[in-house]
Amino acid sequence: MELNTVQIIVLLIFIITYFLIFTERLHRTIAALAGAVVLMIYGKVSGFLTSEDIIEMIEYEVIFLLTCMMIIVSVLMRTGFFEFIAIKAAKYARGDPWKIMIYLGFFAGFISMVIDNVTTVLLLVPVTISIAKTLGLSPVPILLAEAILSNVGGVGTLIGDPPNIMIAAATGYTFMDFLIYLLPPVLICILITALYFKFYYRDYLKTKPKNIQKIMQMDEYKVIKDPILMKRTLIILAVTIAIFTIHHKIGLEPFEVAAIGAALTLLINFRRVQHDLHKVFEGVEWPTLVFFAGLFIIVGTVEKVGILEMLAGFLVGFVYENYILSNLLVLWGSALGSAIVDNIPFTATMIPLIKHIEEAGVNVEPMWWALAIGAGFGGNGTPIGSSAGVITIGLSEKLGYRITFKEWLLVGTPTMILCCLVGSLFVVFVYI
């Protein structure tokens, strides 16, 4: 595989940018934007890139879908919904550590199927620590359950995890496709993860909580800042998810469904949000959206100069001869890659590579599901493998409870391996 001068320079810029993203020498958004700008300038000067090429590289449907879902979640954040659920769960559990872990962990897992898991843990961590502190329990096992199960749950739907949104945009797979192919292994993995937590924290779960009466006297309704806004937004979110399940039958793309949900959220609640609209939009993760745009340009440029096509041509023979092994390598390679680095840049690079393999006549459908499973479950392998993990550790330490790297590895790595084994069985016996 011989590269020309342009390809070598583009590849070097690509490697340097990814190194900065992976090592966090620069914030990932700054690194991606800088890398994209350098490639744009070099491409225009060298004559292999036009403004039209750059515009076409950006997957606007991905960015727009994320933006619209973030608007819905931002409105919901303002209502006190997450705090309400956490207190309600603690009261239902009557202070039982296992029940609290399961209720809050399952809530994090299932709500992450429809909203960003970073938002989920960001809002659950403080109230979880408060509840655990009142009961005289260490909040660390419960926080780990929330973070890890939120990562597992996000794999189950098209909108639950950014890699899934990217895969859907690249393939045209529908919301129902993701439910049919990914929800079954995710449900199994949620159960397996819960059982592993019960085994690993068996001594912790025997702890007798204190001040149960104090928890039972908490009024969860007092934390609701705007009950009408909460009810309306939850109804709109439910309607949006319902439309997602039939979007392919009514001729709507996923980003259009998300736009409908965001517009309804703002229109129906306009009297409650119009005076604080800037605060609603502050809840949108703009750095993440800019990161996506920069990443699309970087990977698009690498594809434009033919590097990914050459790599795909090199791999096609191996894929044909080792079809099952190739799909498993995608799954485990994605898992290991996502455990070490962010799964978004890894997925962004894999998507055009798989598409080039498909152009050679290979059936890559199992490979897409393998990529989604590996990129999603792999985030649990290390504390830096997912944004939810990083947020949980940082916020927990800020509030006085340190989650060590070792503690995460002892629960996160085994659950990643167990979930990837489940995913491997689905790849071999269901998808292929």
C-alpha cells in the first residue's frame, strides 16, 4: 500500500489530531476543529478539496438530531424530574442498598435509551450522594452502577448513543432496526451487569442503612420546580419516541422526528421557557456538536484522498476468507478502542471504512451491529472510555467521594467483557 505525498501529509495531520484527542493534550473540540481547519487549508491550497466537498463531508442530520434531542432534555432538566425519580426510588427501596442500586441503576440504563447518558448521570450523581450520605452508605457502588448501566442501556436504541446515531445516518437503518437487533442483547446485558454488581458488592449490600425514617419523610414533590412543564415535556418525549418507532413508515428521517419533538417542546411550553430561552439553549452541548463537525471533516478528507479506500481494498480479501472472525474483530476491536479512547472518533473512522468494504460486494450488515455493540459496551472498560464515566468520577470527587481507577476496572472491565461476549453470540448466531 504505497502512499503519495498528499496522502502522507493528510495521514500525518489525521494521526496528530487523533493523538491530541486521545491523550487529551487539548480539549477534544479544540483538537478536532484545529485538525479540520488545517486539513481544509491544505486541501484548498493543494487543490484536492473544494468548499462544496467540505460542506458535503459534514453529516448535518447527525448534528441536527443531537441538537434537537438536547433541547428536549435541557427543558426536562429544568423541571426537577431526575431528583424526583431518585428520591422516589430511595423511598420505594426503604433504604435497602441493593434495591437503591437496582432502581437507580435500571433507571439510568433505561432512560439513557432515549436521552443522553451524560445528562442522566450529571443529574443523578448529586442526589444519589445525598441519599447515600443520609443512609450512612458509601455512594460509590451505586454511582458506578448508574454510570455503567447508562452506557449499556444507550446501546439499545438509535438515539441512545452517538455512535448509533452516526451508524443510522450512514446506513439508513431505522429506529425499529436498532430495537430489533440491539435491544435484546442490551436487555440481557443489563441483567448480567446487575447480577455481577450483586456478586461483587455482596458485602457492601449487607450494610444496614441508618436514618431510613429520614429518607421516608423526604417529599419528592418539593424538588419538582415546574410540574406542568415536567408533565408536558415527558408527554412530548413519549410522543417523539413513538414517532421514532414508525418514522420509516410515514416518510420521516430520524432528525426530522427529533426536530418535531424539539419544536413541540418549545411551542407548547413557550410561556414557561420563552423568557429563559437562552438558558434552555445553554443546556445544548455545543462543544460536542462542534467536535462532531470537525471530526466529519477530518475523516471525510482522509476518505477523499483515497486512504480508506486503499485500506478497505487491503482488508477485503481477509474479510472474505474470515467472515465470522472479521465481524468479531470489529466488535472486540471497537470495544478495546472505545475503552482506551472516546468511541465517537473511533466510530467516525470505521464507518467509511466499512462502507468501502461493502462496495467490494461484502455483506457488512453484521459488521454495523458489531461496531455499535463494541463501541457502546467498550466505554465501560475504563473510567475514560465514556463521557458518562468521566462525568461520574469528576463530580463524585468534587462532592467528596473518590472513585479510584482500580475500583472502576474491577467492575467496569468484567462487565464490558461479559457484555461483549453476549454481543459476540448475537453476531455469530443471529446477525450472520
